Amino acid sequence: MKRIVLLSLILSTVLLFNVSAQGDQDTGATEKYVLKLAHVLPTDHLNHKTALKFGEMVKERTNGQVEIEVYPASQLGNEKEITDAVAMGTLDFALCGFGEVAKRYSPALIFDGPFIFRDREHQARVYKSEVFDELMDEMESVGIAMVSPGYYGTRHVTTTDTKVMTPVDLNGKKLRCPDQPMFVGVTTVMGATPTPMAFAEVYLALQQGVADGQENPAAAITSMKFYEVQNYLVKTGHIIQGNHVFGSTKTLAKLPEDIRQVIDEVGAEVSEWAIQESFRIEDELLAGLASKGMTIIEPDLDAFVAAAQPLYDEYESKWGEGLLEKIRTVK
């Protein structure tokens, strides 16, 4: 009798569970996703506003099914660490440049090369080209997907006490650069001694004389207050750089197709917004740096362009023969 009662209870429980589960299906219950996005810049930088906008739009378009938590200011690691995490699938999104990505996918090296684009508008058109789409499709083989291409800024050199007109003026000067092969190469051909270090360490290094200068766009120079420890801004414009929302292919593969489509659509819209906003802000910030006490120098750009030529010869085998010409012919 006890066995019969126990069996009846078990059957009743199973039946109740099945009915409850079916009820959840009938009421359209959906799985929620909490994803993480990291970047290295402070909260007053446009990168952070871009990350927040991306998260807000995805949440709205998915009716709250997807929530993206944003971690700024190197909270989850430097660019190397967050790029590694995206490739491994332990971080869902990173907003950063191609530098660390290029260590896995060498054609991406070209996007941090010197004097690759005619101007920042040309770079934006390249992002919409077939050659860019093909490269981004291939890049997914290393676990990293392009979600939203963006504009980081045009990089210029700043120095503490050196008025730079040509690469010769940088001889013997320690110039901080990201710890990435292309940046080290560019710094070298510009005449300086590369001093790689994490972005968060740069201010103190400049203040203490560990580095004589650095190179970054106006937004980074302003947000990190490098103008407090640097006297000159040299408008080399040596790299027109992007910062992009990259996604982990492992994360994206686990998401339902409709959510992946929302992420694609939002990525494209945020890209348009962020690029135009970056252009506007950059123009204002360059003017603002002069008012903050920096001396703005217009150097001999032809001398810097000529100095960069050996890098093209060195890197063509890595980024692909003919790729530079394809990019430069994008109208």
C-alpha cells in the first residue's frame, strides 16, 4: 500500500511539472541574456557613451530580453586582456581598436598603419566597402566578429619639451605607444624610441619622465588630461584610427537568430551615430587643447610620410599583397 501511495505521489508530481512547463511555453516565457561589454577609456570619453547607447538600443529592440552591462576604464582589463577574453568567449563584447585583434588576424594590421587613409571621411567609406566586409568575414575565424565599426580619432604626437617638425627631432626621445607591433613600428620610423605601456599608466609615465611624449587622438589627450604634463601637440596625423564594438563569435553563436539580427542592426546604426559624433567632438577638442595651454605645431608632413614607406614594404606580406591599393581606391 505504501508503495502504491508513493508511486501515485511521484506520478502526480511529474504530471504537475509537465503542466507547469507547458504553461510557461504557452505564455511565451523567453530566456533573458545578460552580456558584458568592456573598454579601457574613462566614462567621459565618447567610447563609453557609444557603449551605453549600443546597450540601450539592444535592450529596447529586444524588449528587455538582452541586457548589456558596460565596464569602462579598464575595469575588466587592458586592451590585450579584453580582446583575449572576447576571442576565448569569456567576454561578450569589447570596444577597442584593431591592434590586439591583429595579433590573431594579421590583415587587420593595415588599419593601424601610417597614412593609410586619405582622411577620416575616407576611412568611414572604407567601412562600408566590399573589401572591408570580406576582411571582417575572414576575421571571425579567430573568434572575433565586427559588430559596429567606429572612429577613434586621428593620432598626433605630444611632447614635453621638444618642438617637433620632422622625424629627426624625435631621435632619442622615448615615445609611449601601445604594446602592439604596428604602433611600435610606426613610432620607430617616426624617429622616436618606442616605449610600450598600458594606456592607464601613461599619465604617470609622462609626469615622471619615464616617457618624453606619447601619441593619441585629441579625445584621449583631453579625457586623460595629458595636456597637464605635455606642452606640445604635433599634428602628425600619422594614424587615422578606428575603435569598434567587437563581439565574441562564441557568444553570438549561442544567441537566437532574431537577437543576432537586432545586434547587427543596432551595430550599424550606432556606427553611423558614433562616427559623426566623433568628428564633431574631435574638431572641438583640438581647438580646446590650445586653450588649455598646449602649443599646436604643424610639422613637415611630407617628411613623416616618406619615413613611413619602409613599413609598407615590411608589412605587405602580413596584411596581404595589394590590400593597401584596394583600400586607397575606395571612393
